[in-house]
Amino acid sequence: MPELPEVETVRRMLATAIPGQRIVRAEVSNKRLRTQALGTLPKKLERRVFAEPRRTGKFLLLDFADGDTLLSHLGMSGRWLWYPKGREPDESLVHVHLKLGFERGGTLWYEDVRRFGMLRVVERDQLSRDASLKLLGPDPLAERRDGEALRAAAHGARTSIKSWLLDQRKIAGVGNIYASEVLFRTRIHPARLAGRLTADEWARLAIEIPLVLEESIARMGTTFSTYRTIWNEPGQYGDQLLVYDRKGEPCRACGTPIVRMVQTGRATYLCPTCQPRRATTTPKTVRPKEKRLAR
């Protein structure tokens, strides 16, 4: 599933393409996304002019100049594809569920193979009460919290720290990939109880959460299968991952083979040496060595 860095990458790219663009044509498929049909979307979208796109957690907020918002979630396999004026769309794609054509030329498509994504128009003044958004916790890049604030939010929590980081009511946008990376970099075992972490551990988490996310955004996110930018480019953060999807490979800090475990139905990757089950004295944070971006 695309996480915060992937969605923020898409938002930044859309911000260079769609503001000021008037929709003159909107076409939808006859398939459902998550639980809603798309049949009413064209009437809600045609003649609207896009404003600056926003993001909160994993949600894209594609605002219109007249006040409403096209709320978008990429689900497991959703992606936006931008074809500027003069570039023909890829007609071989068979899972496109929204096609937007613009007055000044250019086409924006939403493709979603597994159809777990979301596309619906919401009145902007109702966004704070929207069922998909109202329970979200703070966005870790828009509202940065220090270690004490995070520790207070987790006071008494009996869930594992990995599950706590994935709870969108606690932090909006962190997903499976980046939770594993953050916990490795802070030397915290994923199964430890969130409510029992030390003040020093929460301080390290407060530093590494936004740092990992920003590093990934700088490389356009991580691609394992379907995620692409609006230009159909894969994310390039994969070669920076220290533990995620590296089962059996040597830890880049100590050489111990990386272990895969399952927590609440999701894969977690860790180094059993660098991330002991018990709290330790302040360890050195592990960070990836910089590599050049592919050209």
C-alpha cells in the first residue's frame, strides 16, 4: 500500500500539473472502488477548476477553486497518471476508473487494479467531519511532535510499538515499510509494548519518524509492485531500506541475518541483535549510506 512518502510524492507532482486546470471531460468505469460506485462522479467534476492539492496522512485532497474537494485514497494499488498536452495516454491500461480531460489540454487518469482506492467529492467545510478523515491522528510532517508528546499519546498502551505506529488514529500516514525502518533505526524491537518505551526511546522515534519519511520523499518513495509517480516512474528509496523485505540478508550494522515476523497479519522485519527485546542504554542510531539516484 502506498504510504505517506508515496502519496506526498504524488501530491507534489500533481501540484505542478493540475492547479488552474478546468475539467471538460470526466469518464468513469462501471466498477466499484472500495464500497462506492463512480457513476455520479462525472456530473460532480465537469467544469470544475483544480486548486492546489493537499495531503493528510495517506489521503490526497484535490481541492477545487469553488470550494469542494475530490478526496482520494490510493488503497493497495491505486495510482494517478498524468499525460500532458501532446502526450498520448497508454490505452493498453485496462484498470483505469477515472479519466479527466482538461480545457488547456492534458489528461489525468486514476488506475487501480485491486480497486481498494477511494474517489469521492466532499464539501470542503465538511472535511473535518468526514468519516474517513475525522479519526486520523496528527500528520507527522505537518504536525511534528517531540518525544514527550508521543510518549504521552502512548501512555498505558498495551499494544506493540509496531502496531501503535501503524494505527492511523495515533499517527496518520506511517505504514508497514516505514514503521519497520524507523524501529530498526531507533534500535527498538517491534514487539515491545508502546506504553513501556523509555523517554529516550520516544525521543529517538520523534527524530527518526519524520526523517525516514522525508528521505523517502526525496527519492519519490518505495516501489515493490504497482506504485508509480504521475509520470509512471518507480520510487527509488528501495535501495536505502535497511530491514524491510530483506529477510535472511545481513544486517548493514552488525551482519546478523534479518528476520521476518508477523504481527497482526502484517510482515515485520528486524535485526534480532540490533533490536533486542529489552530496553538498552542509548545506542547509536543506524542510518543508510547515501547512494546516487538512478538517472
